[in-house]
Amino acid sequence: MMIIAWMTWIEILRKRVFVMTVLMTLAFLAVYTFALHAIASHEMSVQVGQPVDLLDNYVESVLFLAMGLYVANFTVAYLAIFSSAGTISTEIENGLLLAILPRPLCRWRVYLGKWLGYTAWGVLYGALMFWAVVLIVHAFIHFPLLADSLWKSFGVFELIPITLVSLSILGSVFMPTLGNGVAMTLLFGLGTIGGFVQRLSPVETQAAMNKVGLITSLLIPTNATYYRMMSEMMGGTNMLVGSQAVYSRLGLFAGGPVPSDAFLVYTGLYICLVVAFGMWKFMRKDI
């Protein structure tokens, strides 16, 4: 099983999506760093000799952190989707699995090995993006770093690539690579739109839109997980993050309803069930 996971890593490194991801990540981090440096330099020149508004500085740092992590959320999601969208279907089409499966190796071990390989890759890339954004914001806008809040939010953030890899590999058992990639992209977008609907709906329709958001969160919990991650990030700063001023300025980047601990338990069970169903289906698939 671990050999399959290692072969999966080698396969990822050979794909063009890996090269493009590295290049786009470096470009994003360079632009993000330059923008925050320019903003910080401008504010320092403006605030010379003037009293510092700590709450305003905090809200601004949270806003830029939320924007950076929002982009990181999308890059991690699309890497997880497009790197693993054809992991089963492509190997069936090119006959590679026909050479592997006749060996004395259970099909579920092959499936789980591939899941471990892609999940480890997604978690590693997610860690890179998360800590890069957090440290850049801290360096230029002095966002307060508290170990308890950081590690909690980091753990929640890593649920996003794990969820998407699990769904994408499951989809590759049923659909060809292109169809699976499109379906996963639409499903991820559905979860994001569900969060937008909850955030932007007027008061008169708030109850109905909350039901829509709940349904989309149950179908794919990635967007709700992002909101919980931002809540954990801000919750340990001893600031009144629930105030209207902070909430309104964060907007779509972090202003959605915060899921409960029960939802995190649901997400963990969701991942386990998706992986278990994928192994069961792959064991019975006619290749």
C-alpha cells in the first residue's frame, strides 16, 4: 500500500499540473507580498506622528489574511481536484491497472494507497499555502500570532484538501478524467455559492437561504470548513471579532455562518464514508 502511495507521488511530480501549480503559487505569493509591503509602507508614512488605531489595524490585518487564505483555499482545492481526477479512470484506460491488479494485492489496498499519496500531497501543499499567507501578513501588517488559534485553524484548513481528494478519487471510479474534473469543480463551486447565498441574502429570506446553505454544506463541507477555519483564526485574539464593524468589512471572505464542533465531526465522518465507499466500489468494479 505504501509502495502505491510512493508511486502516486512520483506520478504527481511528472504531471504538468505540478509545474503549473508551483509557478502560479510563486507568482501569487510574490504579488501578495509586494501588495502587503506597499500597503504597510504607505500606512507607516501616513501614521507618522498620529495615534495608532489598534482595532482598525487589527481589522485590516484580518481582512488581508482572509483574502490571502481565500485564494489559498481555491488553489489548494483545484490542485487536489485536478491532480487526482483521473487516478483510477486514466489507469483503466491505458491498461496500467491490468498489470497491477493481477498481483497478490487487494484492490482496496491499491485504492487506499492512491488516496494516501494524493492526500499527503494535498496536505503538504495546503500547509505551504496556509503558513506562507499567515507569515506574510504577520511580517508586514503584524497580525497577532497565537499558537492555540493558529494550530486549530491550520488543522481545520487541512480538512479541505482531504475532503476534495476523497471525493475526486471516488469520482474517478465512476467517470472519465474530464467528466470527473468538471463535476468536482461544479460541486466545489456549489458549496461556495451556498455560502454566498447565506451571506448576501436579505433578512426576509434569511431562514430559507440558511436551509440552502445547510444543504450545500452537507453535500460538500469545504466552504463551511473555510468559515470555521477563519473563526478559529480570529477567535483566539481576545478581540470582539463578532462586532458589526469587523463582520461587515470581512464580507464574503470570512463573514459566513460559523459551523459548530458537530459539523467538524460530520466532516470527519463524511471523509471516512467517502473513502470506504470508494474502496467498496473499486473492489467490485469491472475492469
